[in-house]
Amino acid sequence: AQKITQTQPGMFVQEKEAVTLDCTYDTSDQSYGLFWYKQPSSGEMIFLIYQGSYDEQNATEGRYSLNFQKARKSANLVISASQLGDSAMYFCAMREGEGTSYGKLTFGQGTILTVHP
Amino acid sequence: DTGVSQDPRHKITKRGQNVTFRCDPISEHNRLYWYRQTLGQGPEFLTYFQNEAQLEKSRLLSDRFSAERPKGSFSTLEIQRTEQGDSAMYLCATLSGGHNNEQFFGPGTRLTVL
């Protein structure tokens, strides 16, 4: 069973508008972390934002915010005031539990975001 | 540059040849991960080191793959008898000890097997 699901292969947004990238996850662990990474065409993975399973407030990092709905197992990324440089592939990822696998990330399929001028 | 570095950035090889990639982590990071990313997909976990100990290997890591991290510093990933299906981006990431939550990724090595 897929643990991270990103249902939007591609998204388009007008410059300066907000966009939401969807992510749902599946885990039986009580402790887990959710991440969003940006991958431009150059290939590097850039960390954007993190949400812990016990965090009561939604995470925010500048123009990025994570809409965390634990009961629905969703962790959507909201990008406000989109910029042309936001055009990239975006990955949602999950780190499950503790123990020897601590830190291992499971990634979704990704969403390609295109920002139009 | 104090980030994660990988060498080479690109590798083109013929089927059947052996290749080796290197990852130099951020110096104080004791956990190191290798991932493989094929075109249009998310990265997939291959293996994980804590210091010099290889603690987990994915089923994706066939017998032709071997990874080492001598002395808990840099790591190497070797692929023997390469196949066309090995063509992918190989990403290295490191995580500091304690409760930091961010994995720092290197720029990756793009392998093309002809």
C-alpha cells in the first residue's frame, strides 16, 4: 500500500496567487514527521517545511505553510504569493516512528508546479 | 561549502561495468542515507548508516549493490555489472544526531547506463 499519495501530477498557478499541493499519508505509527521538499530542474532536493505528528499548530516557514489534518491523514502544502522561481517538482515525504529506521523518508510521486507570469 | 557533496555529478557507463559513487556528509552528521530516484518518481530509500554501521538495506538493494562508510565519514555506493535499469539519480542525505528533523540532501549523481 502506498504510504504517501500525491494525487496532482501537475498544477498551474498565476504569479502572486496562492496554491495548495495535496498530500495524504498512511501510517500506523503514533509518532511520525511530514516533510515537503522542492526539486528544481537542477535536481537538488530543497527542504521547505516540517510537521511533527504531535505538533498542535500548523507549521509555517515564510510563504510556505502546512495544512495538517491528522484525522484525515493529510498534510497539504500551501504556497502563498507564488513566484516564478517556485516552478519545480514538489515532494511530500514521511518519516515514521523511532528506532533503527529513524530518519528514513518515504516520498510521494511528486507534483510539478508551474507558475505563470 | 559545508553542505553534503557527491562525486561524480554525472556518470555514463556501458552495461556490465562497475561504478562507484562517493558522498561526503556534513561533518558532524552521523546518519547517512542513500536514495535512488528514477525519472518522474520520488526518491526511494536504499540504505542507511549510523556512523560506520549499515543499519538497514532496502529490498531494492540487490546483490550487485554495496555501500560502505568507513570510519563513519564519507560513504561509497558501488554498483557491479550495471544494467540499463540502474540508470537513475542517486541521492545522498545526512541527518544530524539528536532531534533535528531535516535531512540535508547532496546534489546527486546521475547515472546513465548505455
